[in-house]
Amino acid sequence: MMPVSVAPSPPTSNPATPQPAAPARVVLGEPEPPISGRPDGFATSVMEPKRITPRSPRAALEPDQVPMPTRPSRRARNPLVIVGNAIITVLVLLLIVVGGALVVGKGRFEAPGPLQEDKIVNIPPRSGIMDIADLLTREGVMDAHRLVFIGGVFALNARSELKAGEYLFPKGASVKDVVETIVEGKVVQHQLTVPEGLTSEQIVARLLESDILSGSVKDVPREGSLLPDSYHFNRGFTREQMIQRMRQAQDRLVREVWERRNPDLPLKTPDQLVILASIIEKETGKPEERTRIAAVFANRLKQKMKLQSDPTIVYGLVFGKGALGHPLTKSEIAQPTPYNTYVIDGLPPGPIANPGRGAIEAAANPARTKELFFVADGSGGHAFAETYDQHLKNVARLRTLESEQKGEASTPDVQAPAPGRAAPAPAQRGKRGANGSSRAAGAAQ
């Protein structure tokens, strides 16, 4: 008979009183069965794999059942949501298209143009942006579509800044270069050069010959009121505007020079300064001689001597309408006119030409000399003298030089030398300086 272990019964304890932990139980007798033999089935759930139910071949070929999709919510089916999504989609696509167009357009806008050489194009007044684009395309300035030009103008915010005028577009100019040139108004500048010593009628004739200036001339300006110079202007500039510019330039110059004139000058008004300057201008073409010739005339005015200037005779005969056409004769020298300084005392009543800056400066500040005579020296200049005897020697020297170069010639209508004036050479008597001295060869002007 096997021994049986009897476990002592646990003592009754009060639930409110804490009890000490029970000692480990020692079980004597047979061991507990293994986990696989537990009656609660735990071993089966842990140890055994999940059983797969076999299916027939037909069932295996059938697809597994897919759950039906759930219906969208009422919010997703709202018409406003649908329209909003469509608009966003369209905007995204539009942004992509516009962005691509901008990239391509910018490349065309800045790409070199088709011009193989510089070209001038005249944009008429009141031309619209489409007209300008078409004109530039016809002239071959650009080969890009006109929308590239129009888009560039709008991109630069320059629609109201496109200016009419004549423009020079350089070789290979891009559309960007073309737009900037027009916006900045870089029009072609033409130049008109008016030589010193022309009369007002001669200047007006030059203005009328220009095919770049526009308009007509109402009246011939007063003699001596225009400043000979080089003037820049753009196509379409009127002739009256050019005359006004020349007149303003002359007035400004005369005021400036008159304020710093020599205090000993025998002139009383700026008008007299212009008169004397016009005579100086016609007497010499060499700038370095102007102050000496001015001194000769100033000294003569101080000593109450006649100026005896040949150009004043010519002007009194033709009044600035052109050249005399022949050398001065004895009868013309003696012919009384308001401008003939062989006849009148002092200055003539007005200028005989439009003097330039150099002649006006010389008239206001003559050289400090005592010279009273000058005669051509045969080389394009003049020989000056303080006394009449020395002047006659200069005249004789000129005659000898002329005789060696051309041979002697006789002219019946030549005035004999007089005090204060030397007889001119037969071939040059039409161009004499003060006191009748002849200048370089040529007919009288």
C-alpha cells in the first residue's frame, strides 16, 4: 500500500489581517502529466499547426471574393466640389502651358535677329504696337512672330513709351534690343554744317536743300542773326525749328562775348560787334589772322579812317543773294551804297554775313597792334603794315610774286593806289583787304 500525502488544511484567516506567504508545497507521489496530455486542450492550440481545409479544383480556380467598394460620401459627390476640382485641374494645366510659352518666348525675345547688316527704319508718328511689329517684320529687322514683340513690350511695361522716329538697328539685333531702342528713343541723329561767312539767304538755301528737314521757311532771317556751326537733329525736324535754334545760339554767344570784350573797343553795341565780326569773317579764311585783321579795323575806327573793305562793296551790290560773278571794277568801287566802306565812314548799317564764333571773339578782343594795312602775301595769308610806305612795299612784293607765277597782265579799269589803299593785282582786285589790298586769287564774293 503506497503512502498517501495528506496536506494540512489551511488555517482560517481574517481577511482584514495580512497573512504571511505560504511556503512552497512539496508534492509527494506521481508527477503531473506532460503538457500534451492536458485535458484543457492547450497543447493542441500551441503545438498543432492550423488545419487547411482542402478545396476542389473548381473551387480553387474561382477568384476569392472581393469586398464591394464603399460608396463615396455625399460631400465628395457635391457639384461644387466636382467643379472646384475641374477648375484646379484646368489652372494647373494652364500654368504649365503658360510657363512653357514664357520659356520659349523669352528665348525668341533674346535670340539674335536676322539682320545681316545695320539698317535704318523710320517709324511714322501715331503708329500702333501692331503697326510697328508688322513694319519691323516687313523690313527684315525681326523674323519672330509679332506676338514675341508685343509680349516683350507688355513685359517691359512699355506700351505707352514706343516713340516714332528714325532708328538704326545694328546687325543681328534681337527683339529685345529692338524694343529697348524704340523705348529709349535712340533715333538717328543727322548733322547739318553751316560754314562761317554765309549770308542768311545762302543758309536758307541750304536748309531747303535738305531732304531730312521738313516744313518751309516763312521769312529770311536778319543778316548776322544765325550762328554758323554743326547742328544735330532727327528726321522730321522743321526748318523753322532749325532757324530758331541757330538764332538762339547766336544770341547767346554774342551776349557772352560782349560781356568780356576789350574795354578799349571802339564799339558801342553788340550789334556793332556782329557787324565788325562779319567783315573780319569775309576778309580772311585763316583763324590765326582774325585778331590781327580785327586790330586793323579797330585802329582805323579809332583814327576815323575808312575801313575800305572789299566784301562790303560786294554785299552792297548783291545784298547777300550770291557772288558778284566778276572782279570788282573801278566803277563798282566808287559806286555809293550804304555798305560801301570805301564811301561811307565807319561801319556799314548791318552785317554782311553770319560770322562764326572765331570772328566774333576776334572782334571783341583784337590783337594789340598799331597796324593799319594788310595785303595778300601770295600764300593764302596777309602781310600787315603799320605805315603806308611799308604797306606799299608789301604790295610790290606781292606784284613781283604774281608776275613770276602768272606773268604780267594789264587791265584798263584798275584804280590807281590812293592814300590808305593799294592798287589790287589785275587778276585779284576783286578780293582786297582793308585799304583795297588784294587777298588770295579768285573772283569777288
